Amino acid sequence: MSYDYLLVGSGLFSAVFSAEAIKRKKTCLVIDKRPHIGGNVYTEKLHGITVHQYGPHIFHTGKKGIWQYINQFAEFNHFVNSPVANFHGQMYNLPFNMNTFSQIWPDVTASEQAKRRIAEQSSSMAGKTPQNLEEQAIALVGTDIYEKLIKGYTEKQWGRSCAKLPSSIIKRLPLRFTYNNNYFSDPCQGMPIGGYTPIIEKMLQGCDVQVSADYFSDRNYFSKSAGTVIYTGMIDEYYDYCFGELEYRSLHFDTEELAVENFQGNAVVNYTDEETPYTRIIEHKHFEFGTQPNTVITHEYPVAWKHGDEPYYPINDEKNSVLYQKYADRASNEKHILFGGRLGMYAYLDMDDTIAAALSLAKRVL
Ligand code: FAD
């Protein structure tokens, strides 16, 4: 045994934990089955443009301490996420705000008119308990916004009709009655200049790192290499799926360079109709206000997940939550292995939550 910690996975969770461990003079071996570090926040330069290989990652947080923490590792720019939606060629601002309402209903220009219109359109659900996502969305935003901006996008994302999805997926839909296209309400937001990979590199300084190294290729050898294992892979895989397989949604990304300076005028454009097979197009240069003569775009397609595919989004419905709890109970009895990160905890975690969870584990065990 030559290391204090073996970190399985080199994503943000492991990187933050390692940085804290190294600060406390611990030794760490970090392994990742992918051919690079960084997990899903990995970025690389393509034709001079920072490209987010696993979907766009916009840093935003309401936690001042986490903002200060991440700013040690990079300089952030003043990017503000203001996606737009394309529904059959018509453009709408997001999140749902006064710009969106006046685009959908040209006679609506003031907030009270918008509130009245939404109330009229959701009146069919008054006094009823929504039984599915469709009813929940109509109860919250009315029929027009649901039909144009929610239905097609959500059905593509989940691969199921909104009438067959649980209402719990959208407990609330933020409605803003001001002309404000800032998608997030968090006070701190921005993009790390140069991308996330340099952040992860800095966090991993002082660790031994092996990429293209799958823990399960030699589980015995890797486990014996350290006193404690921090495991950020899939928790069900760790236990050989003994209680059954947890389910996910997956994504397919299609990235290409175009010989144009500006393809869509915005970093993120969502396609909210049912017919377009992708959910959004990302134009990466706009995250860093790029002025290159060319551009790089990515089409993002949601796809059904099957064993062996990249697990992007956990499906936190009742069936999977019960299953996960069985694995979590078993994991709580372990002495030399700790589970963390989005796959180890089977949870969707934004980057600030991931950092907070890793810092909290580090505080507890180091
Ligand atoms: P990961 O990044 O998944 O890292 C886990 C690593 O473990 C992977 O590299 C994997 O290869 C490795 N691994 C797994 N099994 C093994 C094994 N057997 N052996 C070796 N290595 C293994 N958050 C935001 O705050 N803002 C955003 O805009 C945002 N956008 C997102 C967009 C998408 C499409 C997705 C999926 C997530 C987004 N997130 C966003 C969330 C963000 O990606 C996560 O918070 C973060 O990546 C979680 O880090 P992690 O270390 O837990 O997991």
C-alpha cells in the first residue's frame, strides 16, 4: 500500500478532494478510465476555441465560499447564461420572463397582463392536483408556453410523452415578471477563461494520475494501492449490480467546425419542437466572447441509456430511488471506501454542489 488515497475518477469531486488531501500532506493516486482528466467538465481547445466536450458547463452559485474557492484556480469572465428557444423558426427568450411573454402574446407588455394571461391559460387546472408533467406544466405556466417551450423539449429529453412523465419532475417553473434574460438567479456566475481542464490540472498537482485506467480492470491491485478509496464511479457497478441496475438518460454530442465567424449569435439555442431530433446547439466561442474567424458548434441529442453507455442524468424516480437506497445502505457499512460525486451518490449535482460535497467529505475525513 503506497498511497493514503486512491481516487477512482478524475472529475471535479475527486479533484477537489485531492487538492484538499495534498494540502494536508496526504498522498493520492487518481485514476480515470477515460483518456483524459476532468470527467464531464473536461474542455479542450479545438481550432483555438474552448470546447466543452460533455455538454456546456456554466459556473453559477449562490454560495459565496464556493465562488471564492473556485476563483483560486482560474480567472472567470462575466458570461451570463441567456439561452434562447427556437420553436419552428420563432425565437423566444429564456427563462420565461417578460421578453418571452411579449414574444408569445404580442399584446402583453406589462407584468400584470402576463400574470392574467397565464392565470386564464391555467384555469383548466384550478383546484385539481396535477397527475402528470403535462398537467403540472399547464397548472404553472398555461397552455401556450407549455405547447411551444416545454412539451417537445421535455419529451425529447426524457424519451416519453409529458402525459406519461411524473409531475414531480417540474415542481416549480421559474417565471420572471421583469425583462431579464439571465437564466440563473445566483449572484455569482461566469466561465473560467481557458476552460475547466486547467482548473482540474491545478487541483491535481502533487497527485499521481493515470488515465485510461479502469478500476475494474484490476480491482484488487488498485484497492491495495491505498489505505482509503474515494470512489466516484457508478455505485451499482461497484457492487456488481447485486440489487439491480440503476437507470440513466444518456446524451450524444456531434461537434463540428464551421468556416463562419458567427453561426447562431448565442452560446445556447434550445430547439423546443418535437420534430428536431436534437435539444440544443451550443456555439462554444460565445462562452468566452471569442473573435476567431471560425466557429465550433455541438448538436446535443438525448438518447436512451443502456449498459455501457455514458450515464449522464440519473433517473431519480421512485423505483431508482428505492434501488439506490439499498446500495447506499450497503455503502454506509464500508470502512475503507467512501462514495462521492454524481455517480457515487446517484444524484444530479451542479458543479458548486459537487465542490461543496467534496469539501465536506474532505473536512470530515482528512
Ligand atoms: P464526473 O465528472 O462524471 O467524474 C467521474 C469520473 O469517474 C469520470 O471521468 C469517469 O470516467 C470516472 N470513472 C467512472 N468509473 C470509473 C472506473 N471504473 N474507473 C476509473 N474511472 C472511472 N453543472 C453546473 O454547475 N453547470 C452546468 O452548466 C452544468 N452542465 C451540465 C451539463 C451536462 C450535460 C451534465 C451531464 C452535467 C452538467 N453539470 C453542470 C454538472 C457537472 O457536470 C457535475 O457537477 C460534475 O461533473 C460532477 O463531477 P463528478 O466528479 O461527480 O463526476
